[in-house]
Amino acid sequence: MNMIIGMLPSVLMIVAPILITAIGGMICEKSGVVNIALEGLMAIGACTAAAAHVLMEGSGMNHSLSLFLALSMGFLTGGLFSLVHAAAAINLNADQTISGTGINLLANGVTIFASQILFSSDRTREFRMGMQTDVLGIYPTAYIALVVVILSWFILYKLPFGMHLRACGEHPGAAESVGINVKRMRYWAVIASGVLAGLAGGCVVLTQTIQYTSNTINGRGFIALAAVSFGRWRPLGVAGAALLFGTAQAFSIIANNIPALRVLPTEVFNILPYVVTLAALVLFSGKNYAPAAAGTPYEKGAS
Amino acid sequence: MTTTKKRLVDNDGAVSVLVVLMGFLVGTILVALVGKNPLNMYKALFQALSGYNIDNGRMNVRYIAETLNYSVPFILCGLSMGFAKRVGLFNIGGEGQYIMGLTLAQTVALLGPQVVVLHWILAILSAIVIGALWGGVVGLLKAKYEVSEVVSTIMLNYVALYLSRIICLQLPGATTYKTANFPTTALIENRFFQTITHNSLLNNGIFMMVAAVLLFWYIMEKTSLGYGMRATGFNKDAARASGIPVVKSISISMAISGAFAGLAGGIVALGSFKYGRVLAGMDNYGFDGIAVALVGNCTALGTTLAGLLFGLLKNAQALMQGKQIPKEITFIIQGLIVIFIALRSALKLYQEYLDKRQLQKEVGVK
């Protein structure tokens, strides 16, 4: 039991960014746009936050202020790049999987390119001190994630805005007919997924490492994407899924301290979250919970 | 005027060329914006393409051979993506299928019977088979359990990466990053190529790649299997109604798709390295294959040309770095190209707008 409590802080550290990103992805799909660019948007947010923090830290700025500004910048650049996906998917009827893939490829290049220009290296310079844990040993990112989950639930299910947004993902034609601006709603949703993924990227880099490298995000965005479908497009479900993945991942670190598990290669635990997701997707298949219009462009007046 | 525009929109090849040019244009602007000389980027590209170094006037055919060698896995992974796309599936799992192919080829190379010719054939065949299985599973999950192939392939990519590490760490002479050297019977090197190209890594894999391209073309365009697959891609319900077995179509096409990526893994393992690698991360050929196929419109010829372009970009990376151009600019150009491809539908929207204007003019609406 003590061990489980001891695990909790590292589980929360790993879960928080995945959960924040997944909630963004969920909002986006609820509006009818699939965003597989989450991985790339996280990378862009992480690189921005790491670069901003190390530069501000170097200029002698107050530590907390620097962290806050770094996260905010990750948040903003994530939103900025998601506009590319929004314009392509919403205005120009582009294939959403292709434009998402394009952003993922672009993020690979842009982040390291920027590091080359700023720090003459294929990674950002190391910062001295990232985020600090509170008295319980928990990083502030866990509380940010909690707020994001509650807010998303409240907005999506308790406010007219949320209902309109969900309507755009289920039946955009019907939504339009009662005066909802489908394209504008979808823009808000894509931007929400962008800013949250950017913020989450910042959370990863400021809690789990000391610099941004091409390996920092390492599939977290894709796991978040899976958490959306595994969590059946509901805030609580998505939170549960993210918690499961995070625990599985944290296990690979913790297993090192358990003699009985040390005989297994760490890779066995690395595989765990992915196998669990696959198994879950097969087990819970059958009924399709996805928003009906997710992934299809909406053309005014068509059908 | 309208007719030339219309022709451009309808011609997929022309759109691809336009998209590539746009990618390079934006990339060039970006290089200039950060205060570097874009001309150096093009010098590097030219040297990777022709072997000719503009700065010192020297010629070295090795660069051409390396460009060709780099393009082999790009083309094969492009075929992998393209084959699935033609059936209406988005195979993001090329990377995982590639990794499994690479892993099994390495395993057979180190543990298989050291018989001349038979050894490498066995290794390459097992790479193809495991790639097909790794892809086929996705098709089965999709057809039987309606699991989105986008999500399942992404999961399988990571499963493949870690599984590969587990397997390769058990191979003879394994350290944290490499295994023992392969026996020479497992290598697919080509002495003749090595002699005429100043010891480039160009190997027999290029012949396998050409065979794969021809096979892709033949299956897609000339067989009823390919016809059924393309029909499924166009309209699943219509295909089912006309008696085409859709579930079988999906599973088989994902398996064939995976086979191409598996072959790519086998060729890279036995052609470009003399020892087995314990992968620390992904090689990204599978991911880049997505872009290759999209640029090439998922056709055999288009994918080959696009793969050569990507091979050229990859080979030029080191040359660019030597000329103070961050090599990541090539990734940026690739990403931009894919984003611009996604905007292809925008061209169609523009065409519709023009048609509407034309029609309004004809009927005299003001």
C-alpha cells in the first residue's frame, strides 16, 4: 500500500500532460474535427517552453514568473500552429489525417531547426531548475490537469456553448439550421486542442526533463489520441484512460525498485500502455461512440 | 484560361509538382529569414543529385549512389502507405512494420544457416512475412472489430519498437546499441556497385525495390484483386453490394501493405549495416513513407519519383550541415509538402467557385 502511495506522484507527473492533451483532442473530435497533430503540437509547445524558460532563467528572471511565462508561450504557440490544421480542415476541406500528419512532420523539423538557430545544437540548452513539487511531492501540472478536466466537462455538458459544439460533431447540418456557426465552433475546438497540447508539451519538459530534444515527446501525443477513443469521448472516461496509460508507464520506472520485477527487461513495461490500449479497443469494440461527423468536412448547403 | 486552370486541378501529377515547389519555396524563405544563404542549400542538393561539387569542381559518383540507396526504404514505405490508401485505409503503421522486418532480418542473419545466397534470401523473406503479419493484424482488427487503423497502427509502432529491443538484446554479442557482426552470407552487398561508386552502400536492395514497384503496379492495375481493392477504396458499400469481399479485401491489402514496409526494414538491416542494431528510437522511414505516397498520389511511378526526392533530401542533409544550413530544414520542407497536399481540396473548391461564376455569367445572373 505504501508503495502505491509512493508511486502516486510519479504517476501524476506522467499522467498530467497526457490527460491535458487528450482533453484537447476530445474537444476537437467532439466538434467534428480529428486532430492527429497532437504529437507535433506537444513537441512545439515543449520546445517553446524549454527555450523560453532557459533564456529567461539566464536573464535572472524570477523563477516562478519564468515558469509561468514559459508555459504560457507553449500554450500560445500550440494554438498558433493548430490554426494551420483548423484552416486546412475547416475552411479548405482538407483530409484531416493528412494535414495532421503534415504538422507532425513539420514539428519534427521546426523544433530542432529553432534549437539549431537559438542554441547552435540539436537540442535546447539545459535549464537549471524546472518546476518544483509541493509538500505532497506533487507537481503543479497535476492540478492544471484536474482543472482542465473539470472545466471541459462543465463547458461541454453544462453550457449552451458546449452543447452547440457537440452538435457540430454529431450533425453539423442540423446545428447550422438552428443558427449555430459550425465553422466558427470548429475553429474554437481546434484552437482549444492546440493550446492544450502546447501547454501539455510545456508541462512535460518542465517536470520530466531539463531540455527539449527530438525524443522529449516520444509518442505521448499519440497516446493521448488513443486515450480519447479508449475513454469514449467523455471527460471522465478520457481521464480514466490517461490514468491507466500513465500508471503503465510509471511502472517501467518503478519496476526497477521491485526485485521480483527486475528480472524482466524494462521494455516489457514500456510496451504495456500500448498493448493495454489495443486490447481495450478490441474488447470495447462494437458500439461506435465516436462523434458521428468526426473527420468529415462540413460544407454549408451540401446535403 | 479557365481550361488551363482546370487541367492543372485535374492533373494529379501537376498538382504534386506544384506542391513540392511550394514546399521548397517556403523552405527557402525560412532559410533566408534566419540569415543563412539558401544557395548553399541548393548547392548541397545539387551535389547529392549529380555528385558534382560546385564549390571545388570535383565529381564523386558516390553521392548519386547514396541518394539511390537512401531512396530505397522511402520508396518501399511509400508503396506500403500507397497500397493501403488505395483501399481507403490510412496506414500510419509503416514504421512498426518496417521495424519488425528489420528485427527479424537481423535475427535470421545472426542465427540462420550460413549457406551462400540462401541465407540472405531467408532473412529478407522473413522480413517480408513479419511485415505482412504486422500489417495484416491491423486489417483484421479493422474489418472484424472496427478498431480505427489510425489508432491501432500507432500503438503497434511502439509495440514493435520495444519488442525489437527485447529481441535484439538477446541476440549474440548484443550490447546496449548493437549486436555481433553479421556473417557475410547474410549481407546483400553488391561488389560491382561498391567498385564503381567508390564504396557507397548501394546494394542489391535496389533490385528488390524495383521488383516491388513493378509488383505494386501489376497488382493494382492488372489483377482483379487490385480492382476489388480499388473499388473498396472508392466506395465500400458499392463494392460490397457488387459482391467484392470487403473484409478480405481490407485484411489482404493491409498485409500486402505491411509486406512492402517489412521488406524495407530487411533491406536497410542487411544492406546499410554490417551488424544488427538495437534501436533506441525510430528510423522514421515508415512515417516519411506516408509523405512519399501522398506526394506520389499512391501510384507506382509517382511514389518512385517522390521516394527519389526524399532520398535526395536525406542524402543532402550532411552536406547542408557542412555548409552551415541546419539539416532539419529538409524535415520542414517535407512537412510543408504534406500540408500543402492536404490543401489539394482547396484547389477543387477554387475550381467549383470558378465553375459557378462561369455558370452565373452564362445564365446572366448579376
